[in-house]
Amino acid sequence: MKYFPVGKLDIRLLEKLLNSNPITDPRIIVGPRIGEDAAVIDFGKKYLVAKTDPITFTTHRIGWYAVNVNANDIAAMGATPKWFMATLLLPEGKTDRKLVTRIFQDIMKSTQKLNITLCGGHTEISYKIDRPIIIGHMLGEVERDKLVVNSNAKPGDDLLLTKGIAIEGTAIIAREKPAFIRKKFGDRFLKRAQTFIDKPGLSIVADALLANTAASIHAMHDPTEGGLSTGILELTKASGTGAIIYAEKIPCYKETNELCTLFGIHPLGLIASGSLLIALHPADTKKVVAILGKHGIACTHIGSLTKRTEGLRLLTKGKLVSMPAFKVDEITKVL
């Protein structure tokens, strides 16, 4: 029997399974689909947006990760994250008051910073797990005319990226391999990489809400596991488009490049929470870049959407090549 590798389920199998799920409730505006960040339910004057996501690649500040990663997916739909619930599974024989208190404090500080209410959840000490695991559940709301659905992206749209790629991956590697990295690059480099979750930061809530206020956004997607390359694949899958990406324009931090070279991994396939993909009409690109820049958020035009038949292509050193694909996140080669 062939078993699946660690990481996201194969996208072809997942799509087949989702397509076999009939949606009969007319209030479901967006159900489970490849490339859509959250579900959308009609709640009268507004839409309710719902998301669940676990934290599995790290144990450092998992409460903070759970809040921010789930809030990002709500914001990518144009919605404001409002209510958070968490299922916290703790390891038998390793859980004490200090561990539980630290996780709860991380959750509460993170929700308060984003003006989100912790409104429920579940906590237990479980058999046969070796580390804390948290599954976050986030709810938000959006005005009906401001909902952003990735299926609305069109050939000819510009594709923008906020901040830079692999912010989360950089921080996780620095936290999980500190001694090796310190020996190679020194303590200052290590500390900078470890603090990437705060600066440039994993949250894209401000990025998304500012962009959605500035212009009529066709699509927004929060690339996470599988990196930017997988994020673009998911966006084009949802919208039935292709893409051409300009390799030399993809913003990548020095620390990210150095760590990827050190561990022999590809930055385009490294877990990428912290950046936001935005698809919009080219006439609105300068406006959105300017608004984000005014608020200290870097935003770069990295490519364009094309017809689906043109596939996913990367323009690198003047040559068009196929966009690299990753069955599992590159971080699995390091952890």
C-alpha cells in the first residue's frame, strides 16, 4: 500500500472528493473548493465567512500562529475576522500549568491585537501525541458587495504580492535549527530570522482590508503550505486561468535566500504565510500599491493571469519555463 507524504492532500484527490459533496443549502455562497480560503454563508445583510486551520509545523507560539493564520484566510475573502474558537490537544505526560498558560496567553494577546473575540473551543490532554496541537476556527463578516471570491479572477489581471515570500518558513526553520544556523551565519542573523513572524510579520489582515477598500479586487489568496508556487496554482485552479510570473520580481528576503541555499530547498515551495496574492485589473495596480505603501506594506507586481490553456509559467532570465510544482512543502526536508 502506498501512503501519502506529510502535508496537504494531493490536490487532484481532494478536488475529486470535494466535487462528490453535494451542496443543497441555498445559503452557502462559497462551499469547499480548491483555491478558496474560506466558506461563505448568507446571513442576511452580511455574509458570514468561516475558516478552520491547524498548526502542525511548529510548537513555538502556536496560539499566536493559530489566530493569525486563520484570520488571514478570513481577510483574504475581503472580510473582517471577528470570532475565534480553538481545539487544543495536549500531550500526555508533557503538559503542565506553564505550557497551558503560555498557549492561552498567546491566543488571548493575538485576538486582542486584531480585535477578535475568543468565544469558545475545546481543550484536552490526549493519548499518543508528542507535542501540543491546535486547530483554529475563525468566523468573520463582510458586506455583500465587498466579498472577494477567487473564482472571479480573470485573464489579463495583474498579480501582486505583498511583503516577500516564505516569511513563515524562514521563521520556523530559524526556530527549529538554531545551533546550526548560528554556527553558519552568527547570532544576529539567527535572531532576525526568528523574529520574521513579527517583522515583516505573518498577518495579512491589514494588507487585504486596505487593498479591498482601495479598489475593486478580483481575487486575494493567502499562500501557505506549499509556498508561493502552490498558492498561485490554487488561485488559478479556482479561477480557471493560467499565469506568467516574473522570477526576478518576486521579493525574497536575504535571510530566506540564505537559509534556502543552506538547506538545499526552493523558496517558491516553502510555507509562505505573511504574504498576500492580489489579482486585479491593471488600471488599479498603481492605486493599490500606493495605498499599501502609504501604510508601510510593500507590494510588488510579480506577474499576470493568462488563459488557462497557457498553464503556469515562470519567466526567468529571459526564458519561459514551467512553474515549479511541490507535492509537499519544502520545509519537510528540514524538519
